[in-house]
Amino acid sequence: MSNQEGERMRFRIHRQDNSVVAIIESNELLLTDVQTALQFLSDVYEETGCSKIIIKKESIPEAFFDLKTKLAGEILQKFVNYQTKLAIVGDFQSITSKSLHDFIYESNKGHDFCFVATEEEALTRLHRW
């Protein structure tokens, strides 16, 4: 799996019973637009066979978290379309946008993608799904 500079993206695999999760270890921006999200989905699945992914908040551009750009909706819809579960790990406590706060709250009630503080919480959710 390569990023735009051609370097291999590092990842770890976490297994629990019949569930397998790819944990992406990158501080590069990975989901900058719909096209890079599609390439990311393809690369992760091809490299790992996983349909459950953990990614750091730092690997997602700020525009993703500005709901007016519609980037979050467009990218997350691709994950749903390709039946890939996603956990985004980072600090979401300091969010001041009510609409973003509500979006994260509603997302965390579902079973397609979530926004969590720790990798452990992400693994717990993803393995449950």
C-alpha cells in the first residue's frame, strides 16, 4: 500500500475470534477526497483482506470535519457502499461545532463508522460489528 510519495504505508493486523481489523499507522493525510478514499479502500483490502479499518484523526484533512464541505458524507458513503467499517481515533472532546458534535454522536450509535478516543475502544467496537 503506497501513499502519494510512493512510500509503503504501515499497518498492523488485529485478530479476535473471526474478526480481523487493519490498524493503519500513518500520520500522512490519507482521505483527502473521494478518489483517494476509494484508492485507500482498494489498497487496504488488497493488502490485508480486511473490511474493518482503524485510522488516526491526523490522517484526515480538516475539511472532512467541516460538514459544509460534504467531504465526510461523501467519503463515509464509499465505506458503506464497499461494506467496510471504519473507526477514526483521536480527540473529539474539543469540538465546538454543534452539527459536527451531533454527526459524531449519531455515527457512534450506528455500526458503519465511529469516532473514538483510543485504539482499544476502536478495536472493541469493530470486533463487535
